[in-house]
Amino acid sequence: MYKALRGMNDILPGISGIWQELEKNAISVLRQFGYSEIRTPVMEEKGLFVKSVGGETDIVTKEMFSFQDRGERDVVLRPEGTAPIVRAYLEANLHKTDPFQKFYYIEPMFRSERPQAGRLRQFHQIGAEAIGSLNPVVDAEIILLLAAILDKNGIKDYTIRLNNLGCHNDKIRLSEALKEQLSDKEVLLCDDCKKRLQKNPLRVLDCKKDSCRNIAKGALKSIDFLCENCKNHFAGVKEYLKGTSAEKKCINDPYIVRGLDYYTSTVFEVSHPALGAQDAIGAGGRYDNLVKEMGGSALGAVGFALGIERMLMACSKDMAVFKGSATVYVATIGEKAAKEGFKITTGLRSADIECNMNYEGSSLKSQMRDADKLGSVLTIIIGDDELAKGEIVLRDMRTKEQISVKFTDILKTVNEKLKTYNL
Ligand code: HAM
């Protein structure tokens, strides 16, 4: 028997209902904040991520599903959403209509990491990107948006760990100082970090190995290398967050450096106790140089991505039990009634009413249990007696009241009843 590939999960019925709920909640918040959906292909040129995420990062060196297509071009399954969106924004000349645009995406991403709880090879992100502004108010909006999506999904107890990496020049000064500071401890670093120390010292700070993490804890902090402009920007973000519900969730964390090279200035990670200490439920920040590096003009940008699988780990237990649903359930007794029931079910579905029935000839008792389980508001019951009279019994599941309704009046009566419940 074939099995799904390691780290790539099926999203089975039951769980898929929770996904839909979570995505629906997220989309309603994203629209409220004025973000429009963008969808990009799952496969991109490898160079796109080497250039943006960075040639020395774990994602690019170890985690990309990378291969040659039939035309011998180097392609990858996208490991993240930000670089493809900047590519699409520039390729479609979206900046010409309005340089400031806000996008969201809900898409699968692929990273060949060692699978474990909350770490998959195909995972899904809900992301948002605001491209075209350097204003700290947009950083605040992005953080508020992320918090609103978590809140709307009933996810509590999360912490937003905020830091500022500084601009390109600040990062260079920090990198040089780090190189000097860590060169004393070079022998204690893992082999990868020995190379990183020479080529991209900041990457040493997000190495996942314990020995390197211990060294990173005593390392220099980006916050001490900020220029005046970056200091003001960071203060501005905090000022805009002041008094909001998200402010209570934010703490300063000078050790947030992010594992992707495109970040400058504001960076943040969202942690949650349901996940291990190393794994974030979501993360993001500014990437003010990326649009220019990809061939556009100098435009600021900021965004985040939340991991859906990790959001599910943090969801309340109520949300984790999804029972399926049917507004109207059709229960039938006998073969002839089942045929009539199928016609009624089809008719109600055509009228846009969520309707379900049992096809297995189960007992009435078990069908009524199903109706309850699916949360039906009305149940239609048909047996031989009803068939002979050309009518059905309509049971209101909330009041338990039952009335007889002619076949010809079913749709009208069902609609009237549902209207009384605002459905
Ligand atoms: P990231 O930190 O690499 O950032 O990923 C964001 C979120 O995706 C993580 O916090 C986590 O919830 C989820 N995630 C990442 N890897 C895995 C995995 N292997 N299994 C399950 N979930 C995972 C980015 O991807 C940036 N593009 C975020 C961003 C958007 N920055 C600016 N705009």
C-alpha cells in the first residue's frame, strides 16, 4: 500500500472542517484590514530564494525541494511566500497602479526539514504582505492584523517577541562586530557556523544546535547597533501599538534575528506554550531592500506568516472537535422513501440549503442520532405512511415540534422555518 511522503500530511474530513473555519475567520479579518488575496505558483526558479532568503540560510542550503525540470532549469517548491509575492508584484507591474499594496495568501509551503510535531515538509501558511511603505504605522498594522487573526480563532496565551535588526548599514556594522566577538569561540561552533561566521555571521545567531545557541545567548545585540533612523522607527512602531490589545501581547526580545536574510528593521516571532520553545506559531518583519534587490524601486515592505498546523496545535479543544454539519437532515424508512428522500435532498441542495441524508437504510433511531450529531436544525422524516399521503413530517430539532407538510410545500416551509432562526 502506498503511503503519503514523510512530513506531508493528508488533511482528512473532520480536521478539514476546522481548517475551513480557521481560514474563514482569517479571511474575514484580512478583508477587514483591506488585504487582497494573491496566489502564486508552487514552483519557482531556485535563484529567487537564493537571492532573497539568502545563500547561507538553512532554508536555501538544506531545506529546499530543489530539482531540474525537463528543460534543465533549476526549480524549487516554494519554501516561503514573501519572495514570490515581491516577484509577482514586480512582474505584473502592480507598483505602477499604486506603489502601496496589501496582499494576503493561504498556501502550502515546502521545506525538507526533519519532521516532528509542528514541523512538516509540506505545511501551510496564512501570510500578509504590505508593500510600498516605510511608515512604522504599517508595522503596527501588520502586528495588529496577526493578533486579530489569532484572537478571532480563539488562540490565547501567545507572545509577540519584537526586535529591530537595523537597516542594511546597521546590519553590516553588527555583522562585523559579531565576527570579531565570535572568532574567539570559533572552535566551539558547529561546522556550518564556522563557515557562517566568515560569510554571514548573523546566521550563527539562529543556528538550531545547542552548542551554538548557548554562544548566541551571550552575543552582541542588534538593538545596540541601530542608527538614529532605525531607533526612531522602532519607537514609532511601539507608539502606534500603544493602548491596543496587541500591545499587551508584545515583549522586547533582542535575540530575535530571523532565519531569512531579507529582513531589516522590525522583526518579530510569535511564540505559544502549546509549541516547543524553538518553534514559532508565526513570524515576520520588514524587508525594506528586497523590492529594489529584485529589480524594483526602493520601497519599504513588511509582512508576516502564520503556520496553520501550528495554529491548530494552539486552538482551543472546542475548535478541535468538528462534527460536520447539515442544516436539514432527511431521515427515511424503507427503500421507496429513500428514493423520495434523495429527490428532496437534491431539491433542497439546489435551493442552496445545506442538506444531508443516510444512504445505508439505517434505523430511524440511528438516523436521528446522525441528525443530532450534524447539528441539524430541521429533520424531514418520510416512511410508507407519509409516501401514501404525499407528505413528510418536518421536525424542528430545537423545539421538538413536528408538523406534516405536503411534498409541494417542502421548500417553502423549510425556508420559512429557517428564516425564524435567521438562517
Ligand atoms: P518563517 O519564520 O520561515 O517566515 O515561517 C513562518 C511560520 O511558518 C513559522 O512561524 C511557522 O509557524 C510556520 N512554519 C515554518 N516552517 C514550518 C515547518 N517546517 N512546518 C510547519 N510550520 C512551519 C516566513 O516564511 C516569512 N516568509 C514570513 C514573512 C512574511 N516575513 C515577512 N513576510
